[in-house]
Amino acid sequence: MGRPAQSLGCYIYGVVPADVEVDPETTGVGDPPARVRPVRHGKIAALVSDIDLGRRLGTPQDLFAHEHLLDATAAAEVPVLPIRFGAVLATSDAVVEEFLAPYHDEFDDALTELEGCAQYVIKGRYVEEVVLEEILRDNPEAARLREEIRDLPEDAARTLRIELGETINESVMAKREADTAALWQGVEPVSVMTAVRPPSHELDAVHLALLVETDRQDELEQLVEKIGQEWVERVKLRLLGPMAPYDFVVSQEQGAG
């Protein structure tokens, strides 16, 4: 027998133009993964799939499925407004009445602005030994502390090690700020909008999100490659995308209750 209808809800991934067609084989969150379908209203549609209301969300597979669907949509050059992970409403009618209808014009305007664009992320991490050498060369206080530590027993050097660690962290932060500004300037010619992301690691050099016209992806790749070659000894750069514009969508309704 099939599952009782009342045990199912509508899981919402994002908002797209109403004329978008969804491949009937597309799946999303669930175990087994559920088919994704559009729920249309006016000029917009929500990408949804059935979800067992008794199943807990939040596994790595769920998170991956959510992001994969949104990023694949963006990679297909479809404007998409990503909705936060875990947004569920009771029925398709509720998706229209509580989610799409109240924010129709806002969503439609945002999709128009995103037409032809996708997000890309540039991540760079310092080569540890190289950046430490730079700091010790350029920061006399750090060099002094390291010399003092060399001549002291482990216990006696504990306070100085803490001080050296703080000095190095401050220097890394200053380098990160300068390198982020340089990268921003370097990719500005192809960027519609740019957002600085917080570092995800203590040795992160840069972490930038860019909104870029998809037909300029080749130009972006060339610029990142050029900067990567200039920084090759000290920073390892990666370009990620295209992906959904997570960093550039600010809406009244980023999810459903």
C-alpha cells in the first residue's frame, strides 16, 4: 500500500521562473530520494519534492541533495533563489498560499535580476611554511619571540609561545585582508557583485563569493588562473562553481515554517 497522504509534506528547495521544466528523473532529499517537481504560481514556481513528515532531516546526504539540486539548476543557466535547508510546508496548496503568493513580486524581481548570472566562490589557503617565513621576515616582534623561545625550556617558554601565536595570527589576518582586497580588485572586471566570506580555516588567505554573468565564466577562470600563477608559491587558489547565488539572495522569506 502507498504511504498515507497526510504523512507527506512538501520540501522546498528554491524558486525559479514558472516556465522552467523539470526533468522527471530529477530527485532530491529523501531515502529513497524523492522526485522533484515545480509548484507554479503566476510568473514563478517553487521546486519541491514529497518528504516524509516523520523523518528527521539533516543527514550529510540530505544537505548534499539540497545543494546539488540548486547548484545543478544554476549550472543549467536557470535563475534560482535558494531557500534555506529544511523548509517544509504541508501541501502544494500551502506552498502557493503561504510561500509563493505573498512574495510573488519580490521573488519575480529577484529572479529577473539574477537572469544570466550564477555564483562562483574563490578559496585560497596560505602555504604554511611560506607565510610563516614572510611573517618572521616582516615582523620583528615575531622574529624576536621565536629567538627567545629557542633558548628556553618548554615550560619556561609557554607564555612566549602563546604571545608568538597571537602575533602570528594577527599577521595572518592582516595578510588576509590585503590579499582579499587584491583578489577583489583582480576579478572586479567580471563580477556583478562580490561578497567576502568569513575564513573557514586559520590559514585561509581569501574566501570570496562572486555573482558573475555565466557567459563570462571563461574570463573569470582566466583571471583566477593568472592570479593563481602570481601567488603559486604562497597561496593555493581554487575556483568553485557555477552554483546557486547563496550569498546574494536576501529575501523576507528565506524559508517556510
